[in-house]
Amino acid sequence: MRLFTKKWSKEEEEILKTNAKKCNITELRKLLPDKTTIAIKSKLGILKISMIPAKTSWTKEEDDIIRNNAAHMKWSEMEKLLPGRNAQTIRVRANYIGIAHSKKWTKEQDEWLKSVYDTMNIDDIVKKVGKRKEAVLVHARSIGLFKGVKHDIWDEEKVTFLVQNYMVMDRNSIAEKIGLTPRQVTKKASILGLKKRK
């Protein structure tokens, strides 16, 4: 923690004077990265400038912004959409109005994720599930999925079905029946040495 900061330059004082009435302390810290919160508040006191009062009540429009963006934006990114609000107050408000940042994963979503994790690009997965990239990666690790690390998505029943039907069904139909992708079917067939008769 810094106890002392460098002397205020004329430019820094001007930034403070210009923005004190329209920015909260978090926003002022971003504009004056070399100054601590204490230094900014002290300087405001010396200059006899009051900051904008902290926003307390939330509007319906602000709640709607949280509802519409919580699934795909970080709290810190939402600060830009909600002037005068910081990431912490946005997160607290979201919890208060019943918006979880990332909703719980269903069993169906878990199964789908397991079936595509090795073959689908992470950005495409993120778009499909409507969750933040970090949330997808954390959840994937929590259910034993790691990019670049092989995990077996083929149980005995799926392998048996593939072997019994590879000659009579196309790969798309097989994939649909066993809940995997056509690419995974082709790859497993190749590993097992299965070939279509010409």
C-alpha cells in the first residue's frame, strides 16, 4: 500500500477539477492511476470540491441493463453501461434482483459440453451456451474436461453401437443416436480400423 504519492501536477489537478462532479471515486482512480483513493479525497478537500453523491436507488433501466448483459459481460465491463456504478455494486444489485452471473449448468448442457469439448472451438462453445468464456473453462475443468487433454467420451455401449452399425448407417445418423458429433464418430471408427465397404 502506498502511503505517499508524488506531488500533484497541474494536469492532474485539472483532471480532478474537471471530473469530480461527474465521476465516482473508482472512475477518478482510473483517470489518475498514480494517485490513491486517500490522495484524491484529500486533494478534493484541499480544493474544496465535492464529488458527485453516490448513487443509491436503482432505476428500472439499470436493472434491465444488468438482466440483459449479466450472462456475457464481466461486472467491470458493465461499469461502462452504468455510469456512477462500480463492479461491486453492480454484482450486489444483480444478486438482489435474482440475476446470477452465470446460471447453473444443466445435465443436458454438461453432456453436450463433454461431447463437443475436444472438437469444438472454445469461442463457438461460449456462443452456443451463452456464458462467459471464463465460466465455461472453469466449469469444464470442474467436470474433468481439459483442452488438449484426452478424456474418454466413448463408453462400451457407444463403441458397440458404432461397430454394429458403421457399415449400415451414415456417420451423421450414428452421431445423432449416440449423442456425439460426426467428427468424433469418424475419428473413433478410424482408431478401431472400421472401413466402409465400397
